[in-house]
Amino acid sequence: MRRATSLVAAGVLACVCPALPARADAPPNAWDIAKDSAVRDRWELHEAVRREMAFGQERDYGTLRDAALQHARAELEDADAAHSPDVRLRFDLGEIYELLDMHDRAVAVLAPALGEAGDEPAATHAWVMLAYAYAHLDRTKDERAAYAKYLDHETDDRYRVTALLNLAEADMRLGFLEEAVAGYRETIALAVSLPLRQGKDDEVLGTWGLAVALDRSGDPTGAAAAALQATNIDSASGRSAGWHPDFRRALICNTDFVFFVPPYERYWYIALGKTEDAKQAPDARAAAREWAIVEEFWGRYVSDATRAASPDRWLPRARAHLERAHAERLAAEKRAKGMRPERALPNEGELFIH
């Protein structure tokens, strides 16, 4: 799981994510211009590109966003920004590549630019964009190193909290479960300490991550408690965002806000949450329905992990979960056989009217 990032440093993030800090850019002074007459042109291009990216974000997170990004990309490529002596233009181009899902190009531009950036203030945001590019490419060791660099430079807890969350995800991906558990706990503690509920989404996702890390580390009791808490606070988050009250996992199921590497990883989180729903089912028939859903999601995970290009270290545990869910469903169906027929439930359209 990775929490999605911003369009631009000073812009509005997708969904409900808080904005990242504005860059501490400074225009060239007379002495800079005297040394290099092109420095003013590079600065003006940088400012124009950032305005265009911000405009696209503010107007629409869709067609206009992509059009703004593509136009800014064309301007930067025409100016050969990838080789510019101003690393800010290289950062701009790398960020645009990442936001356009051109992850290889983002790495090709950002990594060498950051190697030459020195104390450039804009490098802080560039590190987190590079981390996202590595995450999408499943280059987890490089991703982890980029987040560490970002956290070395970023001092504002409002922005550190999401990086801590994603760093814990990288640790779990690498099999460092003790570090992942500690990272999730640190994320949750920091998220709940932020004023005005600014860290609420990171708290929700950190609790989901903690549930999975505890489960994979062999602590089923701790995992169940965390999964139940994650389901409850995710449900509350969904209601506050206007989701239907019966939808219990608003953030973890949001494909715009949260991405997973590999994509089927999401099924593990949902299966743990649905397991807690099954445990709390009011009767055997409801339990059978819930266990059937749990079984379906574990089955999806096992199927996708089996076909994955690289070995999945968690596949044996997923198979054990699948076997348990199958047995629980059969047992619940057996208990439900003697129950009275239940009245018909409203169809989905009727349910969502109310």
C-alpha cells in the first residue's frame, strides 16, 4: 500500500490529502543574471510550469490536469530541461513524468538531478517524487532509500507522516516485519498528534498496515484487533466523506488515493477486515455470506500471487488463510440450514437511496 502523492508542491492533493509545503524558491538576483544571462529565462520557465501544473490541479483532477501536465512537459522538453544547469527544471520535468505514470523517465531525470542538487531547497520534494517512481517500478530498496533522504530533510510533521507510512510499507515489502510494525506504530502516533485531524487518513492507513504486518509476523490476536480498529475508523472516515454508511472500508478500497505494489496486495487488507465482519455476524446465515466474501478475497490473492512474475513471500500464509475461510464458510452454511428463510433484501439501488 502506498498513499498517493500531490500534483504539485503548492497544489491541492487528490482526494483529501493535505497539500505539501510550497517550495522555498527564490528568483535570480542581478548578480546571478550578470553571471549567466539565461538564468532569468530558466527561472521564468520554472515559474510558468509550476503555475500551469497548479492550474490544472485546481480546475479538474482529470482531463484538464492531464492537458496541463502534457503542455508543461512539452515546454520543458523543448527547453532540454533534463540537462538544464538549473536542477529545479529537472525536478519539474521528473515530477511531471511521475504524475503521468512515466516512472522510468522520472527516475532517469530525478536521480541524477538529486545527485547534483546539493542544498537546493526544492530537492526535498524531489526525493519524495523519486520514492513514488521507485515504488511504482517495484524497486523497493531504492524507494526506501529515497524516503530516508526525504525524511532527513523534511521537518514538518504534516508531511513527514505520509512518508513514514510509506517507509513502513517498503519495510514490509522487503520482509522487515519488525521495522514495519514499529514504523506503522510511529505513523499512527504522529498522525493522532496532529491538530485539526490533519493526520486522520494516515492514521487509518497506518492501522490497516499494522494489521497486515502483525498478521504476517505471526501475531493473529494483534492483527485481528488492528483490523477491527482499522475497519471502524475507516468506516467513520468514509461517512465523513459522504460514503454510504454500509461501506466499511472507504480509504483502503480507494484506487485513486491508495496504490498497491503488487496490485493484488490490496486483497490481503480487505480480507482481514472482512474476517472481522464475519466474526461479528449476527447469525449463521450472515456469517456464511461474510466468510464467502473472505474466501473470495483470499482466493484472489492466492490466484494472482501464484501467477506473479516474482515469488511472493507471503503466499503460504495466504493459502492457510484461504483454507481457514473455506472451512469457516462450510461450517456456517451447515449451521444455517435449520434457520427460517429470510425476507428478501432490497436491491442495491434501493439500498443506496436511503
